[in-house]
Amino acid sequence: MTAEKTTAKKTTAEKTTAKKTTAKKTVTKKAAAKKTTGNQTAVKKTAAVKKATVAPKKASAAVKGAPAAKPVAAPPKGESQTVLVRRARRINRELAEVYPYAHPELDFENPFQLVVATVLSAQTTDLRVNQTTPALFAKYPTPEDLAAANPEEVEEILRPTGFFRAKTKSVTGLSKALVEQFGGEVPGRLEDLVKLPGVGRKTAFVVLGNAFGRPGITVDTHFQRLVRRWQWTAETDPDKIEAAVAALFPKSDWTDLSHHVIWHGRRICHARKPACGACPIAPLCPAYGEGETDPEKAKKLLKYEKGGFPGQRLNPPQAYLDAGGRAAPPLGAG
Ligand code: SF4
């Protein structure tokens, strides 16, 4: 009985202490809130910017198992365009640190191979396309060859990429158009590219950005999902998303930005289970918490290349090797 009474007393005391602590916190919060309310809009803007600067210095920190970075407290409702631009650019800078070797993950050696590979990449993985295209280009190395190909033979090669009949029509059709309208060369202008069968703006920008060095924003499924999560735009139409994001960055950033965002979507910020607890840009993300926030559990959600790590290709070309001949350093290595 005595023991029970003592325990009861203790519990009451603990509850009281907890209440006091909560009350203290509330008072402190209220006081802080009052201070904020008393200040001018300019101060609010400064505070918003400060919030957006608490990202871990090294992107790898979040993945190494360090405590998850503190997320922003609330979605940036009413965020001014200036603050949004700063936040968006900061996210891109952080992603550039995490994915310094971001590049198109489709293998290609010339604009023709890139446009064909990009068309084939619809509804399948780049890895699958990379496993399929060597046989295709070995048999049909030029637009002339593919234009004159027997569709059934092309279908057989493209079967592993899915939708192989439609894709065969697209790649043979675009090859014919290249031969008939552009002298067998891939045109370097958006308005010409989008006229090719199976080529929309997304494919056209991939080709322009990576085969012609012309800045372009690639609004694929990852890009759409991520920029909405980051509240860069509320648009859902790809063309409008492209225009909204284009307004946040200088043209020279567009191509690399597209790679960074797409790589992040493939490796960390997945559609169904984003790995928020292992995400290096969590402090800048209004959607933090949409996925797993526990660092250990989140680490298990990271998607690595087969036997590798984010940023590593299966066979990294020379350009992606470091000075010692090793592949790009892994996220969270060390
Ligand atoms: S993983 Fe989570 S925190 Fe990171 S960008 Fe995606 S939603 Fe935001």
C-alpha cells in the first residue's frame, strides 16, 4: 500500500512537473510569437530565409546516420517570389553537392541514339533501355538503317522495354522523318524536334540539353512530383510546370537542375515512400514528413544502382571517375 501511495505521489508530481514544463514552453512560444507579430514584414522575410539555411553543410550528413535535419516548421504559404527563388536555388545547390555527377542515365553516342533511347525510356527504366539499345544500334546504326528496318525484327529487339509495338512505330517513324525532312540528322531546334513521331517537349529538351548543349528543363514524372512537394509551383500541366520552374532559375542552370531533381526523385524522394529521414534537403522541404522520417528506416528506402550507390553508374565513363580512377564518391561514404 505504502509503495503504491508513493508511486501515485510520484506520478502526480511528475504530471505537475510536465504540466509546468509545458506551460513554460507555451509561455516562451507565446512570447516569441508576440515578438514576431510586433516586427515588420521585412523581419518575417529574414526569418524565413534563416529557416531555409539550416540545411546540413554536407549532404552526406543526413545519410551517415546523423540525426535527421530539422525540417521547416510549416509550408511556406504566402512565400514571396524572391524568397521562393532563394529557396529553390538553395535546394538545387544542395542537390548539386549530393549528385555532382548527375547526368542523363541513358547511354548514347550521338543525338540519334539519344532521341531513340529517350523515346524508348517511356514507361520503363533507363537501365532496361541501356540493356536494349546496344543490340538495336549495332543492327541499325543510322536513321536510314532504322527507317528501312523490318518492323517485326525491331519489335523483337524492343520487346523488353514494354509497349514494344508502339515504340517500334515511333522509332522507325522518327527515323523516316529524320531521313525525309532533315537529311538524316537530328535537328537542334525545339520546334523541329517536337514534330518527330513520339517526340514531345520532354524528349526534345533531353536531346537539346544533352546532345546540343542547349538549356532545357525536363519535366518527367519525378520532376513533376518533386517540384510540387517543394512548392515551387502548384501547376499540374507539364508545360506550365516548365514555365514556372524556368522563372526560378537562370537558363544556364536548367539542364543540370533537371538532372539533380530527377536523380533525387529516383534515389531518395520516391513517389510512394520518400526517405525524408535520410534526405539532405529536408530542412528546405515543405513536404518533410510525407515519407519515413526515422533515419535508420529511411536509409533502407534509398535506392542504389545495382551493387552501387547514388551517383554511381554500373560502368561509369571516364568523366565520372575521380582523380584516383574510382567512381564518384558514394552518398554517405566514409
Ligand atoms: S524525401 Fe522528404 S524531405 Fe526529402 S525532398 Fe522528398 S519529401 Fe522532402
